[in-house]
Amino acid sequence: MDSKKNDIAYNTILSQTAWDVLNNREMSPGEAIEYFYQRLNIRRFSDILARFANGKVPDGKALNTWLTEKFREYNPSAKPDSIRRKISNWVNGATEPDERGDWIKICFALRLKGAEAQSFMNYSHDGALHIRNPREAAFLYCLNSDAPKTYPEALAFIDSLSIGDIGGQEPQNPASPLVLTKIIAGGLSGVYDDASFIEFFNANRANFGCLHNTAYVYFKKAFSCLASPDAPLYAEHNEAYSIERTVGEYLQMRMPSERNRAKYDALQKAVKNYWPNTTSITNILNRVEDVTRKTLILLYVVTEGVTGDDDESDDLEDSVSLEDHVWDLDLKLNEWGMGALDPRNPFDWLIMYSLKTEEDEDAQAGDDSQTMSKRLESVLSILFPQ
């Protein structure tokens, strides 16, 4: 236990150091990228895995051996060498899981429960288990029950629920997702065995949704600020932008569009992965794909933290501090069921650097060269030279 506490304290110190540099130092884009590569202590998946695996692996077993055994149990038809290499790369810090399902399998392999499982999942690309997604709500129950199920048992239990085509529709009332989430959370808290979960599940079929509806409401509002000529922030445009033009104008940010990632280093890949493009934005708008954390954060940046509604109480005034922007964005991320900004995450660190605009004299004078989006574009142009 003392070792685990020391590990948490050490990671807290590293995070505080990264935050202090962002908050207290003025850095040009070039200086920011130099610090990013030379001095920022990136939080790697191997560190996250080791932290949550502390005390969870049976005595006498190495972490990579235990995870390899469990993943072979979960997928007996997979090639053993392939699983062994994958797990070894995770444990050694060479790669991290690309698939959300692998993160969930790790939760079961390490027997994580409750807040611990959700805290681990928060480091994944799409954040904590989404309790309005019926499949993920069932996974959470299987992890948290008094007699936790194994991963294969959880899959069998989920198959018995006949989830089918639940959810995915666009919310009719923007306020309803939060209400429905509270209803689901309240019902789930009263579940104590399979029978009570099935009763809860059947009673709430109409309340489940496979997609993050609260996040989608913000996504549509923010994206309309970019695409609509009537949006107050972008009233100078005299025509409605197409999706492709809007993505290219505001969200591309000089990010290379090529799919081949072989030439990029680990930090470049961490920033580039899941970067929104015309196809992904179109699919999100059509509810074919879920809105991603990276897309939501980028929309916050390019709209300068303002959705364009005059009566929005959570919109910030001009020239607020970095702390205010981080606080505001973290509140939104929490509302969307996604992890807060992490100053040791490569993408998040660049975003937090971009949020710090209030001390720039040109920006105060009305020059848009140091808006959030321009600051982000400036560091990305150095990180990804053309």
C-alpha cells in the first residue's frame, strides 16, 4: 500500500510540475515544442497500467505473464505469439491499446471495481464506461457486483440481454440526456444481483442510448457556430460552409491528412490519432459514430470556448485565465463522461498551451494571431512540418 501511495504522490508531483510550467511560463511555439520533447514527462500507458495493476496480479506472476494468460483465455482462437507481443508492448511502454474493448478486458483481468475501473477507463480515448450505453452499463455491473464475473461470463450475460438496436437517436430535448443519465445512474445504484439488473435493464430500455447525447448536443451547437453564416462568432462569412470546407478551415489545423503513420514518432502519433476529418465529422453528425473527446476539445478551442448563445451561463468572457479555461473545459468533459485535461498527456498539454492567450498583448489589442486556434495551429505546424 505504501508503494502505491508513493507512486500516486510521485505522479501527482509530475503533473503539478507540468501544470506549473504551462501556467507560469511564457513560451513561443518553438519553445513549447522543445519543452514538449525534451522536458515534459509524458504519462505513458505502461505507467498507467503499472499503477492500476499494483496489488492486482497474483503472487509469483509478472504483469505481462498474467495479462497474456487472461487475454488468451478471452480469445482462444488468437495466435499466442501475437497476444504475447501485444501485451509486452503495453507493459514496456512501446504502444497502448487502440481498441476500447482491450481496455475493458484489462479491467476484468485486473479485477478493477467501481471508481477504480472508471478511473482507469478515463485514460482511454473515449473515457469512462458510459452508463447510458446498455452494453457498457452491463460491463460496469459485471465488474461491480458482489460476485464479479469474468470477462467471458460478462459477455455471456450481455448476450442474454438482447440489447439489439437500443439507442443512437438524436435527442429531441437538449436537457433530456442529463436527466436520463441521472435516471440510469439511480437505477443502477440499486442493482445487487443478476435478477435486479435484468429488472433495471428492462425498465430502462427507453432511456438507454449507445451514444454520448450530452456531448452530441454540444458538438452540434459548436459545429454550427463554424458552419452557419448566422453564428455570431463567424458572422463575417456570407455563405454556409459545407462540412468539408468547415473541417478544412477550422479543424484540420495543418494536421497531415495521410493515413500512413510509420514516419511519425510516438508523441506525434499520440497527437494525430483520432484527429477529426470530413468523414468522421459527417458520421458523427449522422449518428453513425460517437462524438470523440478529441473532437469536442478541438471545437472548444476553435470556438474560443464560446458556443454562440447569448444566454449560455457557462460561456466565458474574453481574456480569461488559463485556469478558468481549464476549469470550464474540465466541467464540460465531466458532463460528457470523459476524462479531465491531463498536463502529462501529449495532446492535452498542447491544448492547454493553446488555451493560454490572456497575457498576449497583441491578442488584447484585437490581433487574432494569438487566439486559441492560432496558438494550436502554430505549435502543430512545428510538430508536423510540411
